[in-house]
Amino acid sequence: MKLITVSGSLRKNSFNTRLADLMSQAAPEGVALEVLTLHGIPLYDGDLEESEGIPAAVEELRGRIKAADGLILVTPEYNAGIPGVLKNALDWLTRPGEEMKPTFGGRKTAIAGATPGAWGTAFAQAGALINLRQLGCELYPGYLRVSKASDQFDDEGADDKLREQVATWLEGFVSFVR
């Protein structure tokens, strides 16, 4: 089984990219989990699309999503919502319009996130549901919400409690995808 995890943060030492990396370490036997970021995707601009077509970074990400059995979006929470770079990537990935269904329609998809705050990206994840339902994703009902992330990640990685939480959640998603 192949899973794609996309970090919705561009920050070098992002808690969310670190959470995605932790997922790849916790992947059950027989599951390949690839961590991707959104670097290189320009702001969506219909004029750019018309004059230059779909950017290579978008086509590459789309191809990897289509080739995967499941998609995990790992999102920070900015002002009670998903970050602009993640929404922007979703917008690009649905262009041209006939690409929306093959990219997202029926795609087994999960949402996770980490934040230094107390709510564990609950608002961002709830908001993302609107977009993901519109795209036709088949949504995993379990959420991975890591609060107080600065207490759970350190220079060595993650604490044992978070590792166990991630492994359990990932096993549930893998079962959902199967």
C-alpha cells in the first residue's frame, strides 16, 4: 500500500512536517508512506494558468496523489483555518476542472495536524472538511490532533506518547484505506 502525506506548512522545522515524518517512521509493515511538501507551487492565478499551463510542481504532486492508495493532509492552524499554501495547492490540483474527480474523487483521505496551542488544529481540520467534501474525497472519520506540540517534539524527535498516538491513528487509517 502506498500513502502520500502532504505537509501544509512551508516552515523548515514545522511541527506538521515533523508529524508527517513521524508517520513515515510509524508506517505499518507493507505500507510505504511518502512525505511531500508544497514548496514550488505558485499562488493560483488564472492568467498564469492560461499563459503557462499547470506548473510542474502541481503536476508532480497530482501524479503522486493519483498513484497513491490514500492521502493524508497534515495541516497547521492559522487564525482558525488551514494555511493559504494548503488551500492554494488544493485549488491548483483541481485545475483544469476535469482533473478534480480523478485526483480527489473517492480518494481515501485523512486530516491531521499539530500546533503549539491547546486545540490541536481542530478548527483548521473542521474547515478543511468543507473543501475536501466538495472535492469528493472519502474522508477517514478519525482525526489526529496534536496540541502543545512544542512539549511533544524535541531535537531527538517525538516523545513515546505521541509516537504511540500516531501509530494507532495510522493503523486505523490503513484499515480504512484497505
